[in-house]
Amino acid sequence: MRGKIIKGIAGFYYIYAENGETYECKAKGIFRKDNFKPLVGDDVEIAVLDEKEKEGSVTAILPRKNSLIRPAVANVDQAFVIFAMEDPKPNFLLLDRFLVMMEQQEIPVVVCFNKKDLASEQESEKLARIYEGCGYRVVLSSTLKGEGLEEIREILRGKTTVVAGPSGVGKSSITNCMQGEIKMETGEISRKLKRGRHTTRHSQVIPVEKDTFLVDTPGFSSLYLFDMEEEELKGYFPEFRKYEDYCRFQGCRHIHEPDCGVKEALSRQEISSLRYEDYLELYQELKEKRRY
Ligand code: GDP
Ligand code: ZN
């Protein structure tokens, strides 16, 4: 039977199978031997060992479409990053850091600003325009008023989506709205999962409907950029691209160079100063990191 690894805890994998049941499988045998580490999100074949106890064994891992390093998840189609318009106010540097990480890993991102009921229409539209101007799809939502939820459902449908965002923005509220009838962690598996609760939190996959999965990722507030030279960073700000042809110097970093197409676009407000400031901040951070 086919299934997907939805969670890994202390020597066990939990597999959400195509029959809608979750099975506990020991992480052992063939994979360890080949030095191949299964990831949350991997599609697998399992053999059921005990239907009543919901125990099985992974017999094969199906070919991966891709695998992310941060978070460590396989077969991701897109990321959905949620911030709130208010309470808490958006931390743009954190948002841009996340966008850069996903650009680097070539994962498309949809940006969601939730709690739009707490902000004016103009404020929400202004934010949406900034990120749409960078090429991202933006959703404005309110779980309180039930707005934007159909649009989110349509964005998520049929895909595996990493859901990220700081706490308090409405991540669980949105996830719960999407989950519908599927109930997770019932009965036996719930008992088994609780046993492992004390271990460090890893990513876990939440089945929403057939072929639709959300990936819940911990540790969003402590993102840091990795394996990147500061010179690479500009490549992960998609809105810079069309202006780079106008830079006088090849390899222009758009900081101190004269005749820079990006800085000219910035002065015409065609590039958002908020984004550009974050570019400078992240550039500096990468540069300082390299000194150590
Ligand atoms: P999480 O920490 O990101 O999972 O956020 P929660 O879903 O737990 O929501 C945090 C708080 O924000 C809760 O008190 C929710 O009731 C509230 N909340 C969630 N969505 C909205 C919204 O659209 N508008 C308003 N005003 N409050 C919301
Ligand atoms: Zn330039």
C-alpha cells in the first residue's frame, strides 16, 4: 500500500496511507544500510504488519520530486507564508529572509497577510502591492470574517505546501479551516505519538484531503541564511532582475556602485524601499558571517 511519511519520531515513522489510516513503522533495515535517510514528505510503500495496532513496515521509498534542506522535507510543491496585518505586526525582515531561503531552494511562495479585519483596506492593499510587485502571489485573509479562505483552499488543493509564519498570526486557525473532515491522530496512533511528544519538534505533514498536504514547520522565528555568498543574495530578489541590465558594472551588487539600474528603480519607487533595506541588512549579515 502507498502512503506518505507524515512524521518521524525517535526511530519511528508515521505513514498516512491511501486508505486514510496512519501506521507506525520502525525506521530500520534497508534504508540505514544504504545510508539513505527517509524524510517527512517522502512517498513510500508499506506492508501492514498489524491492522489492529496500526503497525507496518516501510518496504520502499518512491522517487523524490525534490527535497528541502530547511525545513528538511521531501516532495514540496510550494510554500505558504503567513503574517498578520496587526497583532503581531509583520516582521518584514523575517518575511524577506524566508522568501530568500525559498528562492534559493527554488520553491514558489504564496504570501498571506491574515487578520485583515484589523487593518484598513489601504494598508492591506499597499502590502499586497509591494509583494505582488516582486512577483509573489498575495492573499489577504481574515479567519475571523471568513475572508480569503476559499482562495487559500484553491491555492493549496492537490499540492504539498510548507506552511510557515511566526506564532500568533493565525496559522492554526487557517490550517484548521482547511482540514475539514480529516481527523488526525485518532486512537492508537494518538497514544503512540504522545509518547514521543517530549522529543524536539520536527516538521510534520498534515493531510487535508486526497493529494493535499500541509507541512507544519517549527522554528520559524530563528531562520538564518545558509550556504550563501553575499554576492548571490541579489539573485534571490526577483524584482531586481529586470533592472540589472541597466547597471553599468557587470556583477553590480546594487549597493555602492554608480549607474546602478536597481538603485535608479528604487529612486523611482519601482522597487520597494522596504525590500531594498532588507536586502542591505541581509547582505551585511552574510558578509559578517563569513568573517568568522
Ligand atoms: P498561530 O499561533 O499562528 O497558530 O495563531 P492562532 O491560529 O492560534 O491565532 C492566534 C490568535 O489570533 C487567536 O486568538 C485567534 O483567534 C486570532 N486570529 C486568528 N485569525 C484571525 C483573524 O483573521 N482576525 C483576528 N482579528 N484574529 C485572528
Ligand atoms: Zn546595480
